[in-house]
Amino acid sequence: MTNILLTGASRGIGAAILAALSPAARIVGQATRAENGLIAADLDQPGAAADLWHEAVARLGSVDVLINNAGVFEANPIEDDDEAWRAAWDRTMRINLTASAELCRLAVLDWQRRGVPGRIVNVASRAAYRGDSPAHWHYAASKAGVVAMTKTIARAYAKHGILAFVICPGFTMTGMADDYLASRGGDKLLADIPLGRVAMPEEVAEMARWLALDAPASMTGAVLDVNGASYVR
């Protein structure tokens, strides 16, 4: 059975991914606080990603698939004072990009050392390509970094059987998306989605399940959009 480390597993898309994969894999999930068997790891803290990796290996014996889903979506208006703006920028980069990069690095090094294949599935965002609101420069930049990093991993390590994929959801019906829709005028935002609704967590989870277990190797480096045609490339 496939062993999987999944970050951001406590709610929203992460909880849906956990449910979708549970029948077919052994999964260790991460959350900021320990609950329901999840590993507690505050990815805003130095060393947390490495500690998480080593704890996952201790629990599972080995990790075959890494799914980076943890992330934050917090406003950072440019009108804030310099120190507050930099702090918010740094926090989002640490959680959304740096922690994912640390885990990807540890996974690749482990798979290379053991001479085994592996898969990475990174959850980014439509914002990586389309951008986001004026208060979310940092969020869009962090997700663009995730996309570029994943493509680089795919190109560099395919010869070792290490595959990497990205999912770019648009608005998804999670608490985070609900709050944003309400704050920005839900009807106006929905009018920008040709499908007429936001994605459901289960739809994104099905993409993650398929990439983790079934997607053909030749798809490595692919970016899958789940945004109701609100942004097409």
C-alpha cells in the first residue's frame, strides 16, 4: 500500500484529500495542532518541516508520495506599515512556499538515496497565473513559486522516477473561500466563473488522489486547473 504524507489535512481541501485517499493508501496528515491522529507542525516555524518529515517516516516506515496542501490566505494591504507588511509577506512565503520546498527537498533526497521512485503533488492556486487582489500580492507570488518549483523538480528528476504535479484550484468551497467571497461580494465574483459556482473540495481531492496514485508518468510537470473556466491558459 502506498505511504503518503499530506500537509494541511485538518479541513477544507486537505480533509477532502485525506478522505479520498484513505481507502487506497496509508496516510499521515499534518495540521498546526494535533487532532485526530494528525501530526502537529507549525510550518511558520524554522525546522518544523524537517521534523514533520522525520515523524512521518517514523510512523510509516517510508514515504512514497508527498502532497503539499498546507497554506494560508491572509490579507496584507500595502497601506500597512513597513514592518507589518514585511512580516505578513514573510509568513505567507514561509508557509506556502518555503515549507513545501523543504519537504520536497527531503523527499527527493530520500528517494534518491534509496533508489526508489516517488511522487510529489503540490497544491498551488489560480492566482499563480492570474494574480489576486491588491491585498494578496504575497499569496499570488507564493503560489507562482510553487508552480515554478514543481516544474523544476519534474524536469530535474524524471530520470530517477520522481514525478511532480501541480493542482491550481480557483475559489473552492472552504471556510477560507467563504470568508473571501463574502468580503468581496459573492455574486460579483461568481459572475466571473463561467461554471456558475466555485469548486467543491471533493473535486480538487479527486485530482490529488489521481495524481498521487494513478496519473501516467508522462504527465510529470503538468499543471491541472480546477477553476470552472474562470482562468484558462
